[in-house]
Amino acid sequence: MKPAQPITRRRFLTLSIAASAAVLLSGCGFRLRGTDSMPRLPALALEGNDNSALAKQLRTRLLQLGTEVESGAPWRVTLGTPSLQERRIGTDGRASREHELTLSTTLSVQQRETNAYALNSETLTTSTRIRVSDDDLLNRETLFQEAEQTLTRQLAQRIVERLANLEALR
């Protein structure tokens, strides 16, 4: 039988932080969301800029959730042209620099039968920050492409969440 090892300070702090985080998160009503927590959406028609990477990602996400995407659906979802904006953060030194990338689009949701809008040109955005070296051009381009793909997935998810929270679609 091994003698019990004393709790080290590092282990004590780790356990204390984990326990505190669990108590705080449970106290504020936090719970993990999965696909089961998303309400079922009615059939939707994607219109507007429906050939962009965002529209393709949104269509894929909706189909994964079991939502029908068809041209004659009772609800029309009109996507604007996605806009990617880059903002440099920091000084103009030769070292690596942080960049903030923001992807945004407009979203309208209209009932086909009555032409009533549940959403009219609402702007949705998502952003991220990446650190890149201006000297490493090959790696720089790859980092920007990966960040843009991640932003596209995030924005598609935000659109799905926004659609799920619309009372008119329930």
C-alpha cells in the first residue's frame, strides 16, 4: 500500500480553479449546446448572394440540422454579399503583426405568402484576431485563408442561431 502523497500547491490550485469555474458556470445557467438544443426550422429558400462560400456553408449547416432548403419554400432567407474587412493592430515594425478580421453580411427573412418580414436587412458579424509575420508571405496567405474559412463557418452558425431564435419561424 502506497502512502498518501501530500497535495502540492500546483495541484491544489488546479483543483480549486476547476471547482470554482464549475460553480460559477452552473450558477449563471450555463449549459453546453448541441444540435439537439436547436429547434426544428421550417423549409427555407436561400436567395440573394447564394453562390458565396457563406451561402454554401449555411446550406450545408441547415441540411445537417434536417432543414429543407428548396426554392419554393414558405420562408425566403436573403443573404447579402459577405464582406471581409482586415484591420492591422500594432505598430509598423518588421516583426509579426496582429490582424483583426471581420466577416459580415446582411440577412433578411420574409414569409412568401404574405411578404411580411421577420427580419429586414439585419447585419450579422463575426471576427477573429491572428498574428502573422509580414516577412513570411507563404505562411501569411495560408493563415488568412484558414481564418476566413473559420469566420465563414462561425457566421453560418450565427445565422442558423438567429433563424432558430425568430418567433415567427416557430
